[in-house]
Amino acid sequence: MDKPQIIGHLEKSFHEVASWMVDHQSDDKFIYAPDGKWTSAEHLDHLYKTAKAVTKGMSVPKLMLWYKFGKCNRDIRTYDEVKLRYREKLLNIPEGMTSPISVATYTVDQKEDRIKKFRSSGDTLIRMVNRWSEKQLDKYLLPHPLMGRMPIREMLMLVDYHNYHHLDNLKKNYN
């Protein structure tokens, strides 16, 4: 997947998550959580924080990324390979590694603002992607808590898939 395709995918996944929250979920469901699960607001917050973390990682000087994480020494995985690897990792999450239920609490009144921040995090990430060359997306690595060190191109594909992974969960369990 080349850079324009990644950008298109990211634009679409951020739009679809936000649109679903606005168009298909009532305000009271925004703060609803099945027993022991996240609220829709917490899912959105998790996706927002994910985009912010990747953007922050991509804003680190490339020399520092190389020094801290090394450079990619293998072929880049396809989008489908990244998805499959992520799903496999989810099935074998080590004890205590799951993301905790957020300690932040959200109200219905915050829904519009949280969606706006989520959209903004996607726009900021896309602006950052535009500052990187095709070659740099393959060369530099970022760490992922579950997947380990990943080339930035794969990390961006994972962000896209991760948005859809949570959106599918929301559609099934929070409608």
C-alpha cells in the first residue's frame, strides 16, 4: 500500500468511526458500557490516543527513531498481513497487557467535543504522513505495545485497521 492509499484509508476510517458515532448512536449509548467493557466514549478515547501516539512518534527526529528503535531489516507486510498478525496477537495477549478500562469518565454533553477531537487527531496524523517520503515510511520503526517494533508504513495500516476493529465492536455491541 503506497502513501496515497494509506492516506485515503486513514481518511475513510476516521470518517466512518466519527460518522457512526454521530449518525447511528444515540447520545445515551455514548456512555453505555456492557458489563466490564468500555463505553463508546472510551472506545473513541482509545482511538484518539492511538492516533495521537503515532503522530507523536512520527514527530520525533528520524535520527532519534533510528537510534532508539533501529531500522527495518525485512520486507514490509501487506495490509492483510498486518491485520492477520494483529488478530493473532489479540488472541494471545499476555496476562495483564490488556488496555484497562479508562479512568476518565465522559458525559453525554462531551460527545460532540470528543468526536471533534477524534477527527482532529486523524487530520493531524494525515498531515504528519504527508511529511514523510515513501522510503522513510519503510525505513523507520515505531514501537507497538502488542506488535513490537513496526515500520511506520505498517503502523499506519494498523491504525486504519484498528479503527475498523473498534467500529465493528461498537456496531455489534453498542447500537
